[in-house]
Amino acid sequence: MNTTLAYDTEDTRWAAVQARDVAADGHFVYAVRTTGVYCPPSSMARSPKRENVEFFDSAEAAEAAGYRPSRRARADQTSAAAERAALVARACRVIEASQTPPSLDDLAQEVGMSPFHFHRVFKAETGLTPKAYSSAYRARKLRGELSSPQASITDAIYGAGFNSNSRFYEAADDLLGMRARDYRAGGAGAVIRFAVGQCSLGAILVAQSQRGICAILLGDDPERLVRDLQDQFPKAEIIGCDGEFEDWIAQVVGLIEAPAVGLHLPLDVQGTAFQERVWRALREIPPGTTASYTEIARRIGAPKAVRAVAQACATNPIAVAIPCHRVVRRDGELAGYRWGVDRKRELLRRELEA
């Protein structure tokens, strides 16, 4: 099985180039000084002389050094990308057709890859691991089954691929965010506790579900924040809290005042599979740095979904803890922010100063 460490020296990288090793693609590229172009290790271009070759960890690094992709490399990349997409789509269909989630080894064998390489390719194409994709698909199927008024919860359990009630109830809370009967009732059984306070950026509302922080809202009007929370959870029981909630509020206000510190409280993040991929990528942006919407789309394996990424940022319900304020336009300028561009600018300033 190949690992990244298999290509960490120039000797092993040169051996991969000579062997046109497909498994090495994505780990590095090689550039040829005499032609000014770079290629992936598996390129079918004529082998260069070793003394003319230098290696880079990525295509971006090669281009920053002044190299350009070869025409053959572009053709190879297009063909390889289409092949990878087809193999991942095939694996997705296998996951969706299986009664129980298939193992990583079984999926890799189905598409003719090593488990390590398949896991890496699948995540690069979909933004999810095979296990996460399987869970997201099962959750979507379960929601669909529970939404049918004719089907009982037992019918929904078996319709979603669970072969026993016990296994379903072990997983239901993670898949639905609540008990199955509460989901079927439109979330009516969920309890949301909240409190409103003040911070240097204005009014702040913090809400907690049974699983963790489910909303951090910022604004000028406290009453408007409460209405926004009610709109977000229209059928939940929403309860205003008193002193016992003060510690949570204090920690969130501390995060607003010093965003680089981070928040050490559990989050209850509920969105579509795509939104959760975006929000997960946002939490990986280091404090004091920014990323463009285009970069986030590329990181989650959906480079053409820039507008969808922007929409996921705009609907993020947990301000600062899921740091959509760190996402900017490609030219580095600040774009829209759900809680106001001025707040976004101030949060970034505080992180840079820290």
C-alpha cells in the first residue's frame, strides 16, 4: 500500500516518474528545466534526463516557480479526472445499493484501487470520506422514509437499510439530530435553550440544543435575534434561560472579543451534506488567515460550486465558531456577511492583531 511517505525523497519520486506510477499522482509533480513545463508522475511524456528535473509538492508550487503544465499533462489530467469521477460515482452507487454500509476494502476492490488510494481519491472528489458519504446517504434516505405519512417508524428503519431496531436507535440521534418520533413530528420534541446578551459587536444570542451550541446570532436588535431563532427552529420548544446559562454566554462572548482563542464547547451542526462539508472546511481555516470562496470550493472537492459555497456561508447559523468571516472574494476584498460586513472586518482585525 502506498502512503505519502513513499514519495518523500527525490530518489523515490524519480523512481515513480520512471515507472509512470499512477498512485503517485497528487503527491507531487515534476518539472523539466529545459522545457519549462511540469507533469504528474504518471505522464506519458518522453522521459527527461534526471539532471533536468526538479520536484514540487503541488502544481501550484510548480507554477509559482515559473513552470507551466505541458499540453500532454493537461490532456492526461482531463482523462484521469474523468476516470476518477467515474470510479467514485460507481462507488457511490455501490454504497447506495447496499443494505449495510460496505467496508473500505470492499469498495476499493470494487473499483480496482488500494484502500488507501481509493479513500484519498473518494475524499478529493466528493469532499467526504466513504464512511461519511454512507452516513449522509443513509440519513437522507431515513428522512425521506420518515416523511412518508403511510410508513411506520419500523417501516422507515428497514427502508433506510437498518437490519435491526437496536442498530437504528444507536445511530438515529447522529443521523437526525433528534429522536425519530420527534423528527417525524417536525422537530416538535426538540428543546432549544437560549439567552441574549451584549458584546462589543452588539447584541448576541446563544442557543443550545440537547447536543450542543446550535446557534450564535449577532445583530443590533435583540428581539430580531429571538425571532430569527424561532424561524430557524419553528416547531421546537424554545426556552429562555437565566443564570445557569451564563457560563456558556461568557465563553461565546470571550470568543467574539478574541476570535483566535477558539470555542471549547460542543456544537450541534445541522445542515445538508454539502453545507456541513463547507462548514467543516471553514473550521479548518487558521485564525488570522482568510480563504476565498473558490478555494473553499476546491478544498471540498467541488471546484465549480463557488456560488453554493457562498450560499452555505450565508446560511451558517453559528457565527464565529464556524468562521465564515474568514472567507473573502478572490481579490481579497470582503464580501457580504450575514451579520454585517463591518462586524466581519472587525473580527478579522482582532484575529490579525492577536
